[in-house]
Amino acid sequence: MRTKRIFGALAAVMMLVASFSATAYGAYMDVGNNQYLVAKKIPEGKVGKSISIPVTINAGAEDMDGVWVGLSADIFEFNQIMSDDSNGDYTVSNYPFEITQDTFKPKRLGNISQGKSKSTNLSVKIRKDLQAGYYSIPIAIYMDCEEEPDTDRYWAKEYINIYVSQSTGTSESDEKENVVDFVLGEGQPTPYGTYPNVMNFAVNMRNNSKFKAYDVTVSMTLDADSTKFPFNINDGNYDRHYDLIEEGQTVEVPYSMAIRQDSYSGFYPIQFKISYRDSQDGDLKTQEDTMYVQIVSKSREDTLGDFNANDRTRARIIVDSYETIPEEIYAGQEFELILRMKNASSDVSASNILFTLESEKVSDSAVFTTENGSNSLVVNSLGAGATTEIRMKFISKGGADPRSYAITIKEKYDSPEFKNAEESVTVDIPLKQEARLSTGTIDVMPDSINVGSETNVMFGINNTGKVQLYNVTVRFEADSIKTEETYVGNIKPGETGNVDSMLTGVAATMDEGKIPIVISYEDENGNVSTETKEMSLYVSEPMPDDFEWDMEAGNMEGIEMEGGNSLAGKFAALPAAARYGIIGGAAAAVLGILLGVRAFIRRRKNKKQQLAEEEGIEDEISGPSDDESE
């Protein structure tokens, strides 16, 4: 018995210490210790009222995938041990919000790139019995979750402070405080449209109150039923946003809507939901209103005699969002397409949904082909307003031009009143091409120069890719030459840019005579790439005036140079490539001289022979002399 009492006392002490620590910890926190949660301001709310808590998650130095965020269900730190003389100690919670089945339900943020952030609002109602003051709210962050995560398995928990104040006056007066009233369609005729034209119209919306309205969003309520909503639902979002609407101000809310083929003539009530804040940091409030439009289309009487099994209410499945992995796709590359398909209908479900993805074709050839040959998949059911994610891997065509290509999502599904409904939607996939270039023959004239002399380098740069090369520049840089940079300009696909540069020798070649040519260019986004080529050029020291070559001995005379070194010694110190260049040049000069002398001697001999022959002919014509006859 005594052991149990000691154990109970220790447990009570531990709970008391934990509660004191948790209460202090939960009352007000230093949010500067947060690593991912950004808390720039303290949201304010009133006892018994709803509060909207802005939550921003910053990815920091690494990408964050599959991010969800919500109020943490780990709220033990709000527990407090109370003392009751009659019944002993008991525990109560001063958690500031009313707890329902959706209180801790997280919201999806998706993928957040490095250094980027995403935001959302968590709406919750403050308890009516709560004491005014500051409260530190734990926020749960979930990672790598494709579906709604288990709230007990969060990835990180960080904090945001809120301030709760007491309501003033009666509840009725609180509800009327800073209430903004919007009036739709004031001072304008009923918008009018005729099928099959596109109907462009604007709805006048006036702030009929003495208060400014902040963060105003006007949402059009969509309906898949053509008898209730006369427009095609081509976009997933028809919201119009305004940062501020002054008291008494009227704004025009513009729309451009295609009239549905199965619409009927008549007046249609269009429902609008308006959300706003009565102050920059105030709670989000909503108001609903109705505006009528007039449509001229087919009359209902014309269709009463013809029964069509497809004239039934059906779901409307749209692309809510999509992304590719990787984000940038190059021609010939494999990628994964992730589609989030949403049933935009408010009350019509869909089942047995067959999605078939078809690529745009160029010259009767698909730009994107599936990895395994199958381009269809099935989703069993999709409730009204629900979203499902589908994935498919594709391989892009290597020779496709760099632009966006369409992938069409064909849908075939059942609704309670409509069987085998067929629809199609498209998404555009941008495709890029790698830059490619080649160089023509590099002409170096001459390919051997002395220090201080120049040589001319010419060659062409061919754009062999499908993207334009911007700001092409060629740079020559080596120890033996003066650094030279030549601007070529932009080179279109299939065209050639010409390089014509003069290089000056500054030092004798001490290596194999290879000069690097660095070609740099930019893509359409300004990203710089480089390629390196090579050319051969030998630079030699100039020959001195008293240099002699002994053709018989095959070597240079030991002519003394400055500092007592002979020319032969200097020559021997040069690298093999340079010595061969000098020897070759000297040998060529000597060979030229010898050939010239030989030609001169041959011409002179031929001349003498010709003169001798001419003299012999003259002797024969004149005959023998008198002395010879005797």
C-alpha cells in the first residue's frame, strides 16, 4: 500500500511539473526558433468567434515534397492540473479552440522548391469559455505524403502565437461589428448572350457599407446541370480577387463564358460567394448573392418530342493542377506526368472512370509516347468535389522542335443519370532542346610565327541544334599569344557564324603548340555554356642577323650572344618542337637557294650549248677558208 502511495505521489508530481512546463510553453513561445513555419504577425480573435490563422511554410535550403500542414493534435501541453478539496486533483485543458472532427484535419500544400514558400489559412472557432490572452498554437508539418496523412505521425511541430480578446457588448452587436454588405448588378441591365457566341459580361459589385473590405474574392458557383448553369466549365477556377474595395466603391467583375450547346433560352440565376476581411488582419467572412443572366438558345418545347438518353445530369471532371518530373523536359528525355483530376460538380458523382492520355502528333508521329505502351488507366469512383491523382510516364521525341505540345485527357465515365459520358481536356507540356554546335576547318595562316608577329585564324561555327545560340563569343588564350576575344553574335539553327581573328605572338612556344579555343554562348534564359576546341600554332624567337648555318657540318656556328652564351647554346635550350621548327625553316631556305643556283647553272649551260650550235651552222654555210683549201 505504501509503495502504491509513493508511486501515485511521484506520478502526481511529474504531471504537475509537466503541466507547469507545458502551460508556460503553450502560453507564449519564441517563434524565432521555428525552422520552417514563418510567423510574421500575431493573428487576433475574439472569444466564441472564428479565427483564420495564416500559415506559411518555407522550404529553406532543400526541396520539400508532399507537404501538408494543420493544427497539431498533440495538445497535451495545454493540460493543467487543478486542485479540488473535495475530490482531489483533476486535469483540465485550456486548449483555445473548439475541437470537432475537422479541427486537426491538415491542408495540402504540395511540393515546395528550395528557397520558396507556400501559404494557406487554418480556420477554427475559439472556445466561448476561454480566458483572454496570448496562446501558442502547435502547428504540425507533414512531409512526403501523397494522401491525407495520419495526424499522429507529423514530420515537424512548430509554433505560432495568437491573441484572444473578450467580445464587447452582446453577441448581436459583435456580429454586426464592421459588417460589409455587397450589392450585385446595381445600375446595369441583365447580361445577355446568344448561343453559340461567347458571352462577355461584367457584374457591378458595390461595397454598400461604411467599412473598407480587404482581401476580397468573388467566386462563381458552378453547376454541371445545363438546366441550372448555361455556360461551359472550361476553367477550374472562376475566382476574381481584389486587394481592397473602399466604402461605397463599385468594381466590375469581368467574365468571358462560352454558352453551352445543351442550354435553353431563359433567365438563369448565377450564384456568387464573396469572401472578405473587415481589416487587414481580420477574420475571413463570407456573403452569398445572386445575379441573373439571359440566354437565347434552343427552346424547351422543341425538344419535348425527342427523347435522348444522354440528356441527363452528369459529373464534370476537370484538371485541377498538374506537374512533371523533372520540371524541365528536354527532347528525347523520359518524364513523369502527374495529373490531379477534380470532379467540379457540386452534387453529381462519377464512377468507372476511364482516362486515356493521347499526345499531340507532328508529321503523324506522337511527340510523347508512354513507357510501357499503355496510355489508359481507370479510377473506380470520384465523388462530387473530390480530387484524385493519376501518374503516367512518357518518353519525348528526340527531334521535336522546342515548344509546347498538348496531351489530351479523354474521359469516359458513368454518373447516376448518365451512362458512358465522354469528355476531354488538354494540358500543355513545354519541350526544350539541347544546344549543339560544331566547327569547320580551322585555318591558321601562317601556323608558325616569330614573337611580335601576327597570324590570321579563320573558321566557322555551325549551329547543328534546334535552338538559337545567343551572344556567341570566341576566346584564344595561351602563354605564347596575346589573349584575344572575338564576338560572333547570335547564330540561328542551321546557320553558321564566322570567326576571323588576328593573334599576336608574345613568347616562344614551350609546349606542343596547342592553342585552346573557348567558344561560349547563352540560351534563351541567359544561361552560359562553353565548348573548347584546339588549334596548332608555333611561336619562335626572331633569328639574329649574324646567325650562320654550316651546311657541310649540319649545325650552327657558335656565335657569342649577350651574357657569354652562344646561339647554339640558346638553340639547344629550346624544346624539341621549337628546335624542329627553326631547323625546318632554315633547311627550307637553304634548299631554296640551292635549287635556284642549280637552275641558274642549267640555264647558263643550255645558253652556251645553243651558242655553240649556232656557230657551227654558220661555219658550214660559209665553207672552208683559203688556208684550209690549200
